Amino acid sequence: MKKFVLHNQHFIFIRESFREWLDILGYSPSALYCLPRHVHELFYYLEQNSIAHIRQLEVSHIREHYQALKQRENQVYGGGLSNAYLNKHLQALYKFADYLRQSGKIILPALSIDWEADDTAEIIVLTPDEIKLLYKATENYNINTELEPFNSRDRAMLSIFYGCGLRRNEGYHLNIPDINFDRSILRVRKGKNYKERLVPFNKTNANYLQEYLYDWRPLIVKEKKEDAFFISQRGTRMDTQSMAMRLKILQQRTDDITLQEKNVRLHVLRHSIATHLLQNGMELEKIARFLGHSSLESTQIYTHLAGIAIEQKPQPYSNIPKFTSNKYVDDYE
């Protein structure tokens, strides 16, 4: 929102009134946070086009704003905004039109903006064997004093983004005090929508994290007081672009053509652990808490990816089978 600073106090008041209306209707905390943010961007567009009052709003303005969104570059991954993200904006715009009508502020004609195609099928998930190949790509590769700290860091990175299912930004903000090895719990302090959560990790992941933290991280960190868990070659907090690049390097080291041709990103690791846990019987509600989802709707996409019907009753958490065939993935009991 830093790039969309709103100065018009009338629009700010309408935005907050819209939020209160959603709250009265019983919308989730996630919706109360996201929908007004998307409307905020509409107001910013109006303000930039010399429109100062809600009664000046026309359907053509909303359509032009949405078309501008479709042309906007994705600042994280490159390319355009995803269909899923655009549909979230559409949801906000349609709901805002309902608010304007029901509050009597203005009655707009139908927006008549088509929803974007469902791109769930585009979500990439790695198999457990492909995850194993990524871990193996960190081993026996130019082992020497100079490179082994970064090989160890790569294993820790896989343990955080796959083993713990963290989002890209959550891994970036991870600090040393956030990891409790005694309880095998990781605290996500800067999750989506500023929510905190606790994430369990298994013994295998604990070993990789401890190996990196105690044996190799001290050799590359510049300032001993630095709390950042992931340290770059410069000795400072490692940025997300560098993390994504390291993952690409591991992918190419595997010599597996099928894996090399996949568009593997850090978020793919998160998709993969969610799908694997679901395939092995973990309840959808537990996976939602593990990932930090506000509602089950976000988690249910994995039932499609895992080939499991939503109506299927998962096995109890205590009955999740151990991944005994893969030393890199233990159970989460």
C-alpha cells in the first residue's frame, strides 16, 4: 500500500465505512483486511484521474481501473498478475458495488466484468522423489570449506520452505529466536495479513537447521549480532531473490530432465508439502493451520492437486503414516 498513498479524506472515510459494513455482515478477518485494500487501489486510481467524490464514480471508471490492473507487472514473480489475484480484486469491486447500492450512496449499473479463468491447474507440485532430489543436490557438490556453508544453507532453506511450508516473505523475515529446537516449533512472526502462527518441524528438519545455524552460519555472517536466520554471501540478511536463485541452482544440479523443466519457485515447495500431507491423511483443518490459512477455501485447492474428493474423511492425525522411504521427510507427530 506504500505505493498507493491516498490523500482524499472522503475516499478514506468510504473505505472504512465499507470495512465496517463487511464486519457487520460477518466476513472473515482476512476479507476485512483484503477487500478494503483492493477498494483502496480503486480510490487511488480515481484520485489520480481527478475524481474527488464517490458520486462521480461511473462503471467505466471501475472497468478502466480493472484493465489497468491486468496490465500491471507482478513485482515478485515477473509477468502479469495471476488470475486468482485478479479475481480477488473483482470480488472486492463487485462487493463494493453492492455496498454502494445498499448504503444508498450511489446505484451503479451492472459491472459486467468477466471473471478470469480458474488457473488452479497451473499450480505446480513436486513429487516426494523430486523433493528428495533437491536435497541430494546439496550433497557431495564441491565439498570444501568455502562452499559447504552454502550447501548447508540450501538444506536449511528446503527445510523451511518445504518442511515447514513457509511463504516466501515469511522465510525472509525468519530470525534465529523464532526457532525453538527444544519444542520443535518455529514461530512465524510476519505471516500474511500480519498474523503469527506456530509451525512444527520434525527431527530431520531440526538436524538440517541446527547444522546450518551452529556449524556453518557463523562462518558467513558479517555481524555477530545479526538475527537473520538466512545469511547471504555478503554476510547480511539473504533476500528472497537470492533464495529463489539458489532453488533454481539446486533444480539444475539434479540432472533430472522432468524436474529441470518445471517452473520451480519457493511457493512450489509450500504447495508440495501441503499436497503430500493431504495425500498421507492429514486433516484439511490441520493443514490449514499449518499453512496459516484464514479459511478452508484456500486449503481446499490441495484436494484437487492431491486427487482427493473433499467429501472424503481424512485419517486421524495420529494415524498419518511415516515417510520411512524418504529420510528427508519425517512424520509430523
